[in-house]
Amino acid sequence: MEEIVHLRIKKEYGAELIEDLIRAQALEPVGENDTDIPEWQKEAVRQTLRQVQEHPEQLQSWEVIKQKYKRP
């Protein structure tokens, strides 16, 4: 199982636990630029940007989006 997460370490012992897990090779630190974005995902974003440029009238306002996904 490989998953990349971002953490905010709030306690000193949390940092020590992370260091222990790195030494045990249970975790591997990665830099911001080390994460790979799959090509299919990049192409999906490019396609969406092209659609926005070609049809800006189809965009919805932030207020409409908030109402659409408002939690009950």
C-alpha cells in the first residue's frame, strides 16, 4: 500500500514517532516535487481548461456550486 499524505506535527513526540517509522523503513519522506501526477490526470485537466476557454458561459458561479453541494 502506497499513499502520500501531508501531516502537521503538533507534538514533539509525534516528530519522534515519525523519525522512528522512517528508520524502520515504514515511511519514506518525499518532497513536494517528488509526487508524480499521472499523465491521464494531466490530460484531463488540459481538456477541462480547453472546454472552459471554448465555452466560458458554461461555468457556474461559486454561489451556485455551494448551493448544489450544500450539506443538509
